[in-house]
Amino acid sequence: MNLFATVRENLVVQYFLLALVVFAVTAMVVASALARQIESSVVNEVTDDVIALGRGPLISFFTPLDFQGSPSDARYQEMDTFVNQFIVTQKVARVKVWNDQGLVIYSTDRSQVGQHFPIKQELAMALSGGEGRKLDVPEDIENDRERFLGTLLEVYVPAHFQGEAKPRGAFEVYHYYAPVADQIRSLQGFVYLALGIG
């Protein structure tokens, strides 16, 4: 009788341990999947907010004539006042505006205005009517002045005026990634806590 009880007790313990391992593995898989989904969702949300800036206030302020070449000093000052008042925030680090030839017609860094740079993949996507996005520490040749800003989410939005067949250029908005990462970590921490309690 004692032997039977011992065997049965061992089976219960083994079952419990097996169930605990299965649950732990499942929880880790679910947590990892949710963490990736949270990161993707937050980055997509920020990207959508930036795209809304390009399709709203930026395209409303800039004119097709602005994309023909470098602006006059007076027009640059108008652009810079508008961008710094309505676009640049504690989260938006920098704004560039490109024409379809790879010419910077506006930048919050005045020294970049009037310079030509190679058209990289994300910019090419915007110039063809789509949206481009890149997340990294800027290292391209045209990013010499952005490297000190740390990791940035670069979003490219076509400057597409109503009634025209193709974009005149593109808006490039640099969003600081640090506040995005903080939001992601906070949401992921909540998920881990909830699963741990479970």
C-alpha cells in the first residue's frame, strides 16, 4: 500500500513538474511574440503620426515652386519658422525636404540646403509615391550632421500635390527613437508582469 502511494505521489509530482515546464515554455513563447508585436505596433503608430504630418501641415505649407531649387533667404526663413513652430517637437529631431533630383531644398540644418545627395532606397520609395522608413543611427553620407542625435526613426513621405501625377519630392522627418523605446519597454514590462503573475 505504501509502495502504491509512493508511486502515485511520484506520478503526481512528475505531472506537476511537466505541466510547470510546459506552461513556462508556453509563457516565454507568448511573451516573446507579444513583445515583438508591441514593438511593431508602437513603431507603426509613430510612423503613421509622421506620415500624417507630411500629408497634412507640411504639404499644405510647401508649394510646387519650392521644389524647383534652393529657396531664397526670405523663403527659407518662412520655411524654418513654420517647421520649428508646427513640426519640430521634443520627439521630432530634424526635418529635411527633398526635390525629385536628390536636392535638399529645406533642412532644419541650414548648411544642408542646396546640397545634392545620392537617392537612397527609402527616399526613392517616397519619390515614387510610397512611404519609406528606416530605424538606425544615421550613417549615410548625407547624415553627417545627424549622427550625434543617436538612434532615429527616419520616415519619408511623398510631397504629392493634388492633381499632379507624381510627387515633386519628399519630406524626411527624423523622430527620436529613445521615447519610442521607452514606451515599448513599458508595455512589454506590463505583459511580462501579467504573464508572470499568471
